[in-house]
Amino acid sequence: MLPLATRCRHGGALFSLGALMVLLLAIAGCAGRAPVPVALPTVSPATWRQVDGELLDAAGSATEQAEVYARGSMEHWRTRVYQQTDENFIPWFSGYWTQEWLSLKVGWYSLNSRGDSGQSSQRLAGYLQEQYQQRVLAPVALEIDANEITGEAMEFYVQLLRQQLALITARHQLPASQLDQHLDRFLAIDLGPGADQRASLRQLLRVEPVARLPAYGPLLQKIHGAAATEEGVAPPGVSQVAQVTSEKLQAQFASRGVAGAVAAAVGRVAGALISVGVAGVRAMVQSHDREDLQAQTRQDLGAAFDQAWLKQLHDPEHGVMAGVYYLGQQIEGQLQRQQPVVEQGGAAGAP
């Protein structure tokens, strides 16, 4: 039989081992249970109103910055169009043989239209439109395409909103799930009942790039719809140049008709000499007047193009900022309705 002291030492060791086993089992049991989720605090209505107000200010600022971006892009496009016009179109248009070819075209148009000068000018405008597209607009589009500025301005606008939303989220410590639910209440694109014609503010701000949104294509189609239906309309200024050119060439064609009648009366050989003489005189006159023709053409094209450029920049429905204006009106209008009504003069809605 062990002494009492020895038995106590062994008993203490057995007790410590048992306690350790109980502790380990307790820890293992805790590890096997899932952690209890911590409920996130609910954002108060007052905080949401403040968030909406800050988003409203951010949307207005984003529109202003997108306007600066779009104008800069359009300025670059206009500069390149002017350069290409000076380098390629005006020298071609004012050349002697081009004017000869155009005069023959105007004469042919006049004969087929039975003297209808308006129809003749329209047909000449169509021909000049093709040449302007080939010699000016198509080469410039390889560097910067005016039609793509609309989409680029929208993408820039949405990027600015994303940046501001991140700051607002951090400032108010907004839970991601509650923020998404809140943003889903607002429609950024609402073109119809179909899912491919709608996009919530959450979708607009979460999908990158914005062109991946199903409703993005229908929105661009709505913006460019009017332009697509006006196919065949001459580029800015070409119609005016065609009108002036047609009137001038028709007058020349009429005077050349008299020379042709005289040439026919004196026979083939003399007629050929007279025709060569008339062409030589015309070449001398045209060379002398070429600088004036170039200056007038440049003025006609520039004045009309500037007007069309301004319309393309500022047209709220079909211009390069139309997409940004649409998103801004949609978003700001709905956010504005969430703001408390300001009472003036002691009564709500009083003037």
C-alpha cells in the first residue's frame, strides 16, 4: 500500500489530466459549431436621405465633368475635319478637271431633270457627299469617331459616379447588402417593360464596362435613331456648297451651249478648234479664280459645319451628350423625389 503523500500526488495528477481532457472536449465542441452571425445595424431613413442627397450632388457634378470631356473630344474631331478638308477636299474640289467634270454632271442632271435646278442641286449634293465622306470623314474616323464619343462620355460619367459612391459608402459605413437593395430602387435606364430595356442604378454602377448592360444597346439605338433615319443627308456644309456650285456651273453650262452651237455650224475641224480654245480660256479663268473659289468653299463649309457641330454637341436627344443627359435626368429626378420638401414662407409649396 502506497503512502498517503504518494497517493495524493498520483491523485492530483489524475485530476489534472481529467480536467485537461474536459477542457479539450469543450474546445472541440465549440470548434464544431458554426459561428453565430452578427446582425448588421440597419441604416436609418435619415441616413439614406443624406446618402441620396450626396448622390444627387455627385450626379450633377459628373454631368458637368462629362460635358467638359465630350467638348474636348469634339474639339479634337472638328480640328481634324478642318485639316482634312483643307488638305484633301478643297484642293480636289477647286481643281480644273474636277470643275470640268462637275459641270458635265450638272449639265447632265439639268437635262434629265428638265431644267429643275433644285433636283440638279440635290443630285450634285449626293455626289459631293460621297466625295466628302471618302476624302474627309472616313480618314478622320480612323483617328477619332464622333459616333463613339456618345458611349465614351457615358462611360466617363458612370466612372465618376462609382468613385463618389465609394466615398459615400465609406463615409456612412453602409453595409454592401443594404446599399445594393437601396440602389435597386432607382431605375437608371427605363425604355420599356422588358428586362433588356431596363437597368437599375445598382446595375449601372456595378457592371463594368457599362456597355455590357443589356439595356445599353437599346439606349444607343434610341439616341442614334434619328441619325439613322436621315441616311443620304449631306454632311455639314456640303449641301450649301452644292447649291452654290450647281448655280454657277449651270450658268457656265448655258454659255458653253452657245459655243457648242457655233462649233457645230462651222464643221468638225473648226468646231474642235473652237472647243479647245474655249477649254483653254476656261482653264486660264479657273486658275485665276481658284483662290477665290477655295476661300468661298472654305467659308461655306466652315459656317455650316460649325452650326451642325454645335447642334451635335448640345442636342439633348441625339447629340454626343444625349446618353449622359438621359442617365442624369433619370437618376437625379428619382433622387430628388427622395429629398424632404423645403417649406418656404411658413407653408409647404408656398411661392
